[in-house]
Amino acid sequence: MAARVWIWLLSLSVLWGGSFFFAKVALSEIGPFTVVFVRVSLAALALAMVVPLRRDAPWRAYFTMGLLNNALPFSLIFWGQTEIASGLASILNATTPLFTLVVAHFLTADEKIDRTKIAALLTGLLGVVTLIGRSALVGGSALWGQTACLAAALSYSFAGVYGRRFRRMGIAPTEAAAGQVTASAVLILPIMLLVDQPWLLPAPPSLTVCLALVGLALLSTALAYVLYFRILEAAGATNLLLVTFLIPVTAILLGALVLGERLAPRHFAGMALIGVGLALIDGRIAGLLRAAK
């Protein structure tokens, strides 16, 4: 991948890494479907100010993408986070490239499985497991919460492959992002009203929760999905979803820099493994080995 694509990928990992924190804060006071609705509806409003949708917008494609990439996985992850820790949710989310590897192999002509990709993705996943540590994998984690997060990862993998069509349709990344989150808001609204019934909350959300929702909508959704479609257009679904390996890295680094948290040896070991996995995907290690011969 080009240097600019790596910069986009790293930026996206920071934006999405923050989404687990924002969501956990919001879920302390409001229901998961309400969090999803506020996230996508505010993002839709923000993007509509930047790029108004065309009258001939491909709404069928937007609704399909909104279901696969927003409404379904957001709901599953946010509900899962009511049952399991955010650390475990992020490590389960990091299985997305593994699902994408298989989905892309069967549904695309140019992203086939090879030994290098398998080695890279397994190395990256091992790095994420090492980074998070065993403590995230034990201690009363609910099976259904884990299953929900894995189902979300599978949904993301289908979305990554399906979203490739927007480039062929001549739709700009900002427009694709706006259409997707608008469709997602329509999809999740009746579910939120039926299940969460937010008007029954004992008290209005606190300022902290409101700020978390704004960060979740504007940073982790509106801005993040503009980057998402740019990377998808430039590098393909498999490379795009490597971002899920980087999310735990950025979360831990931000904790160390902003909150003064200390890094343990396993953090450095995990980040090293992730770096090897990314280098394998990028072809740099193979290039060095060929040059050495």
C-alpha cells in the first residue's frame, strides 16, 4: 500500500479505537440500540452538511451497506459490550480480517487466499491476543456477548467486500459514507423505539454521555467512514480491514500517552507481532528475503 493509505489506515484505527471507549461510556446510561441510532443519525446530519445526497442515489446499495456495516454490527457489538468487557470486544472484532480473507476469496476475483496472507493474518491475530492478554479472555465473559461480537466481525467482512461496488458506480467516498449512515438511521429507528423505549429512561443522559455520543457520531463514524471508503477504493477489502488489528494498539498507546497508563512487556511483544503481520501483507518482508538471496 502507498504511504498515504497507511496514514489513512492508522488514522482510522485511532478513530475506531476510541469508539469502544465512547460506547462503553454511553451504555452506562442508555440502551444499545439508542446508542446506535444516535451514532448514525448524528453522523448522517453532519455528512449531509458536507455532501448532500443526489436525487438518483443508489438507495438499495446504501441500505444493504448500512445494514452490513452499521446497523447490524453496531447493534451486536454494543449489546455484546453490555455482557463482556471492552477489551474482549476489541479482540473479537480483530477477527474481521480472517473472516474477510475467506469471504473475499469466494466473492471476488482479485483477493484470493495465499500462504502469505494466511501467515500475515494469523500473525496479526496472535499479536492482538498477546497485546490484550489472558485477563480479557477469562473472568465471567458471557458466551452470547462473545458470539454477538464475532457475528459483527462476520458482518463487517461482508460489508468490506460489498462496498467495493461504490467505486465502480462512480460514487465518491464522502457520498458513500453519507448514504450508508442515513440508511442505517432509518433501519435502526423502529428497533430502538420497540426495544429500548428511550422515553422511559429515569433521567436525561448526563453531559459525559452526551459528549461520548458526539465523539462516537462525529469522529468514530462520520469522519471514520470517509476514510473507510477512501481506503477501500485504494487498497481493497482485505487490506482495509487490517485496521481491526491496529485498534487495540492505538487504544493502549492513547492510554499510555493521555492517561499515564504504563506499558507491560506483552504490549511491546503484541505490537511487534502485529507489525510483522502488516509487513507480510504489504510484501516488505518477502521483498527483503528476495533481496537477500
